[in-house]
Amino acid sequence: MKKIGFREFLHGNHFRGLVSDLSQFHVEEIMGELMSESPDLSVWFFKELKYVYGFRHSRFSALLVSHVLAGQRRFKELQVILEQFLQEEGSGSASLLCELLSKSFREWDSTGVVWDMLLFLSSRYKMVDDSLYILERMKDLNLNVSTQAYNSILYNFRETYKMWDVYKEIDAKNEHTYSTVVDGLCRQQKVEDAVLFLRNSEWKDMVGSIEEALEFAGDMNKHGVEPDTVTYNILAKGFHLLGMISWVWEVIQQMLDKGLRPDVITYTILLCGHCQLGNIDKGLRLLKDMLSRGFELNSVIPCSVMLSGLCKTGRIGEALSLFYEMKANGLRPDLVAYSIVIHGLCRLGEFDMAVWLYDEMCSKRIIPNSRTLGAILLGLCQKGMLLEARAFLDSLVSTGCTLDIILYNIVIDGYAKSGCIEEALDLFKVVIERGITPSVATFNSLIYGYCKTRNIAEARKTLDVITLYGLVPSAVSYTTLMNAYANCGNTHSVDQLRWEMRAKGIQPTSFTYSVIIKGLCIGRKLEKCNQVLRDMISEGAGC
DNA sequence: CTAGGGTTAG
């Protein structure tokens, strides 16, 4: 092979026949020589082998070409090659890659770019452990980590408390960083934290005033950065999260002024706002407007938002009409759309219709998930149909489904609410036997069940059991128990629990305070109410 | 990168 000149080799008739005989060693050798002659040629050779002949390159070759591309700032090509490279390597390959990179490419000026791109891609492809490994090695080597890569890691951790560790590390935060945090907090059900975060973060451009925010978008123009629809949508989402619907309108206005077409997502955010505020009719008009603008082929999501709004306000008839209208217009309801309507029906006890839709959904090969099942269980429990709920739960288990703790919680809570503490405990035992980890809500329901059956002593013991399972009691755990003490005027025990909460750093909510005050009223200690109210104001209790 | 569905306390 070495005897053949490279250009001759590449363009001659030998090529096709020889590819199957090429070893990775040969290719590396050829690439090395090509590199010294013309890096472009080596890249071409690499791609030709890979994409035309399906040759599987060695790690070294792939990284070599990556460095050439990075040096020439051909990022798009770099990304494509590294994407496929990572997919071939699979998860768990980080340590090997890092070793190779630091051993053989240390001296390349472009190596930082390759590291960073690998970091970004491994994170984007959910190779979480690999991305963390690469990140650590990059820190060891003092390599710069781009905000884009960090944002992707942040995104992977947005539903966990680790999100903050990542967040703190990011030097050059951008609006993608902030919107990921807000999204994460919302997914953690911490909407208030999200609002607080928006207020306190350096993302001041958004929360200062609408003028500032929009001016900021305008400034992007001056700096040669065109704010696009996505930028405006993020802005709109921020306003929606802050409950400032009218500002969402301002954003839309601004977009129109700039000659940008608000897209289906922009309008969906607005629709969410209307529904959240209970302006269902406004929402219906908006949706009609959207459909007439030809958005209907795009997505089921706006319709789902509307369905959810209608169901939450008990307008199930209209929800069903909309549902059929969707189908008639060729929009296929997906898992979420079905779940929303099934939930709406179950809430009202319309189980026949709910089951009918459930079967229809299954017949369309849409596999129900935990949320769909939860809607049905919840409906049954709320109508006091505990036998049916339990039978449904058991039937799911017997068909081999692994049910998550939330589904068990719904039924345990159903038992507790009906005062069937024995059954609740029995099901709790089943949870443990099946190796499912209980959540705080599980215990909170048990505490409620004990309190309901006037067994405060057991309720108190259950509070302590939470810790044995490695969980942290919540404000709900305490408030439920405090309520039981309050109802019998036992202000001393209420006080004790309040002290315990404070010691553990668990924030009372306005629920908690109302229970404390109720206790003081029943226990005839009205003179202490003022102090409690003052505490409440100074602590700024939520809810 | 931006839009939709589930459990617990007064």
C-alpha cells in the first residue's frame, strides 16, 4: 500500500477494491501523510471512507480529523463527526476518550474546542456520567467550558437538586441558562422558587420592566444579533410564569412590529395564561383564531391546553366536543390529550365514558402511562370506589406493569381519606414488599389516616418513621399532625412540632399557620395569635 | 433552546 502515491491511490481504480482490505492501521498511516501534505485532503479521505464505503475508523483517526475541523472552525462538520463517533463509542467511553485526547492531542491549538464539543454532545445524548467525567478532566486541564456545554449539563440535572451545583459553576450565564433553571424549578413543582429566581437572578432584563425587556431585545439588533421567535417565546414564557399575561400580549405586539410572525408556541403560551386565569372563553376564542390561521396541522398541544382548561373548570361536554373536532380535522390526539380528557371524565365520575376512551386509546396503540392510570385511580378514589380502585391497581400489577409510587399513593390516600387505615397500611406493606421506595406523600397519607381515626400517637410515630426511610418530612407531614393536635386544643404539642420544624429548617406555609391559629382558638390561647401572625409575616409564608 | 396531563395538609 505504501508504495502507491496517495493521490494516485485516491483517484485510481484501486480504491474501491482496496477499501475492504484497509486496516485501521493503514488508514492512520495514510491520514498522517495526507495531513502533512494537505489537511483538507485528509478530511475528505476520512469522510469518503466513512460515508461512501462505511469504513469504521479508529478513535485516533476520528479525533485527528476532528482537530483539523476544529482548527478550521468547521463546527457543523465537527459536530456531525463527533455525534456519530460518540454514538459508536456508546456510554462509558469517556475515560478512554479523555486519555487519548490528553495523550495524543495535547499540543493541538484546537483541542479545547474538541473537548468542549465532546462534552456538549455527550451531555446532549444523555450520556450523563460520561459528560461529568469529561467535565472533570477539562477542569483538571484548565480547558475552557462553553456556556452551551454547561447549559446542556444543566438541562440534564434540571429536575434534581444538583441543578444548583451546575448552575454555580457557569461563569457566562446566558438566557438559555436562566430559562433552563426556571423550567427545572417548574418541573420540581417549585413555581414560587422559579418566580423568586427570576426576580433575583442577573436576568434582570426580563423582570425589571416590560420596556427594559423589550429594549433588551431591541439592543440585540444593534449588536448584530437578531432576536428570533424563540428568543421572544422564552420572554413570553417568563411573563407567563410571572402571571403577567398582558405582557405576553406586549411581546406578541413587539414581534409583529419587528416583522416576526408569532408562531404556534407563542400563542400557546398566551392560551396557557388565559386558561390558568380561568378565562376559558377567551381561550376558546384564541384557539379558534389560531385554527383559522392554519396552525391546526402543526400540533396537538394547543388543543391539549384548551382541553385541560375546559376539564379543570368542569366543562367536560365542551372538552369532548373539542376532542371530536380535533379528530375530525385530522389531528390525532396523543397520550397527553387522551389523559387530560380521561382525567376530566373521571373527576366527574363518568367512568363509563372514561373507560371507553381508555380502550379507544389502547386500540390505537397508544400505551397508557402512569399519569393516565393515575387519573383513573384518582377518579375512583374520589368517588369512594375504593374496591374498584384496588382491583384496577391489582389488575395492572398482574399484567406485569411496574407501577410507580404515585399510583400506590393515590390508593393509599384514598383508603386514608375514607378512614380505612388498616387497608392503607396493608397496601403500604405491599409497596415495601415489592421493593418500591415510598415517598413523603405516602407517609403523609398514613399520618392523615391515623389522625382521621383519632390515633394521634401512631401518627406521631409515623412522622419519625419518615426519616428512617431516608426521606425528609415536609410541611404537609407536620401540618397534618398539627391539625390533629389543634383540633383537640393541644397547643403545647402544636408548639412543639412548630419548634421541631424550625430546627429542621422546614418552612411553614400559610396552611401551617392557619392550623396553628386554629389550635390557639380552640385551646383558648388567643393572646398568642398576634405573635404567630407576626412570625408569619416575617417569614413570608408561601401558598 | 421555547407550548400540554398525576398524589399529600386547613
